[in-house]
Amino acid sequence: MSQKIQTLSGYINEYQRSVHQPEKFWGRIAQSFHWQKPWDNVLSWDFKGPDIKWFENAKLNLTENIFERHLFTHGEKAAIIWEPNDPKEAHRIISYRELFEMTCQFSNALEAQGVEKGDRVIIYMPMIPEAAVAMLACARIGAVHSVVFAGFSSSALADRINDCEAKIVLTSDGNFRGSKNIPVKEVVDEALEKTSTVEKVIVCKRTNSEVTMKSTRDVWWHDVIKGQSIDHKAVTLDAEDLLFILYTSGSTGKPKGVVHTTGGYMVYTQYSFLNVFQYEQDDVYWCTADIGWITGHSYIVYGPLLAGATTLMFEGVPTYPHAGRFWEIIDKYKVNQFYTAPTAIRALQAKGLEPIAPYSLDSLKVIGSVGEPINEEAWHWYHDHIGKGNCPLVDTWWQTETGGIMISPLAGITPNKPAHASLPLPGIQPVIVDAEGNELKGNNVEGNLCIKFPWPSILRTTYGDHKRFKETYFSTYPGMYFTGDGAKRDHDGYLRILGRVDDVINVSGHRMGTAEVENAINEHPRVIESAVVGYPHDIKGQGIYAYAICDREGVSDQVLIEEIKGTVRKIIGPIAKPDEVQIVNGLPKTRSGKIMRRILRKVASKDISNLGDTSTLLNPEVIAEIIDGSPSD
Ligand code: WTA
């Protein structure tokens, strides 16, 4: 626990040290881990290549740092508390020793199925402990996992399988979410028709739904672990060996595989977990994310388990079977740290105070927020009614690419300021730049957020495409990592994140590239051209608004709109389904043929009083038509 900062002056000192002597700083933090062989060099980097290496030539296995490092001190401690979707079903409490045995057994099973170090494994599973076991077993044998959110469609799943040339897919017979039972195995079957690299599918029994098992390919989880030893010698990995790939949307059409490696990610997720949440040994910590997102990777599985914490994993949704489900779970397990997304807070806020009334919530010490800017109203509601006014609220800013929390208050240490992610963690050097890339020093400045120095869990590349990695993150402002977010440093020096400045929409805390949604819409045979923008949405933060030019002959707009929504749902998944679709005859274009999205954003946001300069438009007449045709409520 020596990694934990205790006071504000302690934070300031640590921060100074981390900036002045980063290698010494991280070298000291990394010493508390178990390395099979120490590093030659803490860091070597170049943001031009780019080429970033942490703990060069060190050897380790991350899971030894979860298990062997802790088993002697807290083998019997709960590692995972699992709460099922349906509160009437039994919960599970899995100790560190049991989790170790499950991981070893599944590691042996994966090896017996032919999975070797470096092979890619797709995990398309519900929020059950076996999903965490799957991730840990991959880490144990040196296979590279790529978790795909189980709400993605078969074609989104196929794209990811093909991009990383996965050898094996892990899934379940079904997925309980609220009142639904989602047939995920069918989705996998459909995806595999479009792929050629997958040799085996391991199916974990969860819902007891009927599934078709293809005899040469599909095997049951319970069968493959049968007879396998509950001991497994961890494979030796290099600090820079791949730990996982996680696909995320960007401003171009195709999701990119963000690559995280072993040593740096391990060091940073544990460090940030302990410091942001100020976790203490007997605490119960709960993050409500899905393991399909980076938050689930870093702060349900890796960070907490590395820190020897008890991490709660919830299979269900916040409103099933009732709107007090989160609060009921907090009281049931006496949760001390609770970490969720603004979209969930706003949705629950909309239900009023009644669903909270039966619960005391008095175990809570820290509450957290992640995924999108938290508006002040939601911040205060969360702080007052869930934190009861006396829990520090950590508004944590970070990204799939950053691997861990970058800018956030440290609970109880950094003074809280509503809607401000506040200050960088030690080792993180954010800068705000203007459009030309000049650093805006001092307070009261606003611009684009970059990071000018590497941190241990920075992504190392985008899978199979290093050029794209360079172009996306290091070419807008050469020499710096560009986040894609806008930010403001206020008069106190506190950072406030203003949201994306690129063509990425943040819907309910999930990233969606507008180009990706447009590509899906364009698959509809009647669509000629489309443009997608974000607009403010009360619950989701941002909603998806699509404009489409279509062949309208013989079909009503209403039918077209529903079909377009259905097409996106089918091609990407329900999370990408547009909230609004407007059929138009033209899209505003510049003389060079570029769609003027600024105008489309304003119309979608019902902010048409000042459309700005439209003199460069090729077809100004379409604007009036678009405004007339937009929904009026
Ligand atoms: C946004 C999620 C404001 C931001 C961990 C970022 C936030 C994107 C915050 C990354 C926050 C995340 N305040 N905005 N506290 N946290 N974001 O990759 O726009 O799913 O670039 O990672 O979410 O989303 P991602």
C-alpha cells in the first residue's frame, strides 16, 4: 500500500517528482511488483516514430502479480463478488484462491485447445466471473485477448475477429440483461460465416438456452476444463508483450484495435486504482461498467485485482427489476467505492428520489464518474443524494488509449469542484494547445487537450496498422499525444473536459465514430448519401442524429426511417442506432464538396438562431428545407 498518496501536499510532491524524474519515479513504483527479471531501462520513447517502451527487457507475468503475490497474505479474501441479473438467483463470492484455481484450470484448458502465446482470443461473453477468468487465463498463457462488448452485432464481431485474425472465440449460450435473454451464441455463429481464422468456440453455460453446437468447432466450457489441473505455471512474458487489443471507434470508418502491453499497463492500473479511489484493504469496490469497455478491463478486472481488492461484478442493468437496483446492491454488499457513468446517473435521477428512499447507502466512502463530461446538475444530484453530501466524487477523465485514469481528483485529497476532472495523476503531463499546437500556459485557457510525455499504460500501436496510430494520435500536433478532446484550465488551474473536438460522438458514455454510423446507414439500398452528427440528449449526453438522402420512390419516409435505424442496429448494434433520422433532398456542401457538419449539428441541436457563415455553400437552399423538415418537439 506504500504507493498511496495520503495528503494534498503529498500529491503535489509526488507530482513534482514524477515530472522532474519520471524514470526514477516509475522505477520506484514498479519495484513493489513481482518481476521475473528486472528491466534494463525504465523508459525509452519517441513520439515521432512513435515508439514507446516501458520497463524494457523486463520479464514478468501479470497474473503472478494478482495471485502468487497475494495468495499467502489474502488467499481467502473475496476477489470477485458477483451479483446476478435477477436478484432471486444466488450470488457468488469467489476468493483469491478460488479465482487463481479457476484461472489456472482454464489456462490449461486453453492450452489443451491449442492456444499459444501471442494467439488472439475473442471474448464475447456476459458479465459473469468466467469472463474475468477468460481474460486472466489469456494473460497467464500469454495469449492476447480482445473483449468484444456482447451487445455488438454479428458483423461488428466479424470485423474484429478478422482484423486481429483470432484463433478462438469464447462465448456463452445466452446473456441475461434485464428482462431479455440475448442469444449471443447465434450472433457468434453468424459472425463466423464471415471469418476464416477461428478454429474453436468455447461456450460457457449461463442461460441454459438451446444452442446449436457445431461438432468440429464448438465445445462447452465445462467440458474443456474437466480433468484440467488447478495449477498452472505462468508463462514468462516480456514487459512489452501484448496483453490485449480493444477495438474503439475513431473519426474514420473502421474501429481500430488499441494495443496495450503487459508491464506498463500493470503498473499504471494498480497505481491509479489505489490513488484515485483510495481503496483500503477491507473495502468493497464496485464499478458498473461492462468488461467490453476499457473501464471494465482496467477498473473491474486488472486494477482492483492487482491491488488485492474485492471487486463487485454486476450482470444486470440499473433499472431491472426496479429503479433502485444499484442502491439495493450497494446496501446488500456494503459497497465502499462506487464508480459509474453520467448517463446512468441521469437516467436514475429522472426516476426521482423514491427508488433511493429504502436504502441507507451509508457504507459509501467514494463515488466516481467516467465516460463523458458530467453536467453540473447530475454532479450535484449524485453528490447530494447518493454520496449524501459527504463522499468525495471522483470525475475521472481517461480513454481506451490511455489505459488508465489520467485526470481526476484523488478521493478525499483533491478538493472537489463540480464537473471538473481537476488535476492530472502523478506522471501525467497534460497540455492545452491552440489550433496551431502552441501550448497555452497559465490559467483561464481553453483549447485542445494533449499529453506531452508518455505514461506507462499509453497504447503502443493500433493493431496491424502503425501508420494509423501515428496519424491518429501524433500527427495533429507533432511531438504530442492528441486526445481528441477539448479542455479548459480554469482560474484555479483545475481542468474541465469539454468533450470531443473530432467526429466522435459520445452516446451514453460509448464512443461512436460518425463515419462508422454513416457507413452502416449507406448499406441501406435506398440511401444515396448520409451525414451523422451528435446533439445534446438529456439522458445519453449525446444522441445520434442522421440525415439521409434516399430514393423515396414508392415508400413513405416513416418506413425509410425505421429501416435505416434497423440497418444500423443490425450492422453495428443497438448502441449505434440513431435517435433521429431525417430524410432530406440535399446536404449542405462547400464548393469543394465537403459536407458542412457545423450546420447539421446546429439544426440537430435546434440552435438555428445563428448558423454562422454560409456564404461558401454550394447549395444554400437546402438549409431552409432541412430546418423545415427537422422534428419540432
Ligand atoms: C470521454 C472511457 C469528460 C472523452 C474511459 C474521452 C470524459 C472519451 C470523461 C473516451 C470524463 C471519458 N469527463 N469526458 N470524466 N471520461 N470521457 O475510450 O471524450 O470509451 O475522449 O474511454 O470519453 O472514451 P473511452
